[in-house]
Amino acid sequence: MMKKTFTLFAAILAVGCSRETAIQPPAAEAPAAEPVGVKPVGVKPVAEVIPPEPPPPSPAVSIWDAARDGDIEAVRGQIEAGANLDEADAGDPLKPTPLHCAVASGHKAVAELLVAEGVAINAKRADGLTSLDIVLKADPEASDEMLSARKAIAGVLVRNGATAAKHK
């Protein structure tokens, strides 16, 4: 009887061992918490792993043309690109700054942006006029809309410390 039991047991083992079973990988253990202030070996700081973003491309339009056109997004782009807001336009004989260009064209939003960015509000063009002089300058052909815009720009300039060099 013992022999039959042993044979039966051997047969069960043989059948059970002949099946292929998938090997289960060991369960991943959670990493042990590291002490505060201890840097893991071989781990680089994020600043070294992630390269810095390149500076934004300089807009295609000059800051003076953008200010003349009232293109506030292009002016913002030039500001983000690091444009010198007090630089005179070398291509214009009057050598205006972007603020001179904005006020001469009646673009209040651009003038406000430039003033908020800290432009030299009393900078003079080659003819000696400041931005306030330009908006106060009499223009008999100016429309009511342009006169209203100039009045609003003059208010912005005066509230921010602008003075007139001369007035016609």
C-alpha cells in the first residue's frame, strides 16, 4: 500500500511540475525615505538636467515702427527681447524714442506701456521736443478723435512727471 501511495504522489508531482508557469517578478519595494538634506548619489539638480529656454526671438518690426503703428503686441515683444526703450531711431532725422513715436501717432496704450516700463519720459528728440511737447503741439488738421487721443496721452504723461521743453 505504501508503494501505491508513493507512486501516486510521484505521479502528481510529475504532472504538476510539467506545466509551465509564468514567473512572477518580485514586488517592487518602495524606496526608503532618505534623510532630509541628503542628496542621493548620482542625481543631478533639475537645473543641470533641463537646459534653459532660449530667449524669445526679436520681433521682425522695430520698436519705433511698432510704436508708430500702435502695435502693442510687437512693442511687448521688443520689451521681452530686451530692446532699449530710450534709444533713438537712428533712421529718423528727428531721432525719436519709441515714446515719441507712440505719442506723435496718438497711441495711448503704447505710450502707457512704455511709461509703465520706465522710459525716460522727458527725453528730447533732435529738435528739442519732449513727448509732452509733441502731444501739445497745435495741429489744425487733427481730427476730433486725434485731439481726444492727444489729450488723454498728455494726461498720462503729466501724471507720470513729464514736462514740456517748449510749446507752440
